[in-house]
Amino acid sequence: MNKNNRAFTLIELLIVVFIVFAIIGITFPVLSKIREKSKQTVCMSNMGQMYKALLQYTIENDGYLPLESNSEACSGEVWFKAVDRYITTDILPDDQKEISMKERLLQLKQDPVINTVTQDKKYNTRTIKMNSQLVQGSSCNRMIDSIRFPSKTVLLFDGRINNKQVARRFEGSIGSVAQRHSGGANILFMDGHVERVQNGDSDGTTNDGWPNGHADQGIIWNPD
């Protein structure tokens, strides 16, 4: 009788183990998708905050956007730094009150992927970049109201960080796009709305960027 009881208990245990592993196999992909969706949402929210900051900057600077990059030929602030005084940092969770203002601003100006970058490289990495085609020729910056199709023209976008030289840049174009959000990239358009856009198979970890600038959706990089 005891042997039968022990055998039955072992079978039950094996069944329970099988069920547990089956549940893990089902829920793990779901949890992974939830985590990825959360990162995408945070990135979109950060882009929205930066749009408000950039808009405030234009109000105080005769309608002009800040510089897209650090350029010796142009005077003024690069966009990544110009937004600092307009960003509302109190939207961060209470448990982050002890971190420095510089760190708080960094968290709001970056995609969550910045948390995978080592500390010594964080302050020279731009996970979100400005469209480098907004300004053409010898011009230094652009008036926000001069964009004819703001709902289709790229302002900021998810940028690649796998290459050191590209990671450091404040600006870029189709070759700098990182499709890190479920195979797509978050794009902030000139009218302030943010979309996840997919174009080709690049996942943000290669040097491919986008194969073209339109993503089959009429996206505009060069507004001229």
C-alpha cells in the first residue's frame, strides 16, 4: 500500500511540474511583450515631453527651433541641451528624487534602452535624435511654422547606438533609425504626435538604418 501511495505521489509531482513549465512557456512571451510595450510607451511619453519643451523654446526664440547639432559655424544651443530648462522633471517617480537633476533630465530625454548603456558612456549617447534634413544648405536652424506638412515631417526619432560615432550624434537621418520597439521606431512628427513606424527588417542593432525614407507611409525627412 505504501509503495502504491509513493508511486502515485511521484506521478502527481511530475504532472504538477509539467503544468508549471507549460504555464511558464505560455506566460513568458506575454510578459516579454508587456515589458516591450511598456518601454515603447515610455519612449513615446518622453518624445511628447520634448516636443512641449521644443515648442516652448520656439516661442521664446522667434519661432526658431534650436540647433540640430553642435556646429562651429552656427551659434546657439543644440536641441538636446536647449530643452533642459523647459522639461518638467517632477513627472518622474518619487523614488527617483534623490538622483541628480542631470540624471533626471537624461532619463526624460532618452529611450529606455539608455539603461543598457554603461555609465561611462551614458552622457555621450543619444538614443533619440533630431532629423538632420530639417535644415538645408548654410542655414543654422529652422522656423517651426515653415514646415508645410507637419503631420508627416520627422522631428525626432529613435536613433541607433550600436556604432560609437553614430551614438554620439545629436542628429541623423534614415540611416540612423533604430527599430528597437517590436521591429519599429518611434517617430515624433512636427505637429507633436508620435507614432511607431516600421520600415524593412532592421532591428536597431545593425548599421542598416532604414532602407528608404518613406516607410511606405509618405514620411517626410526633407521638408523642402
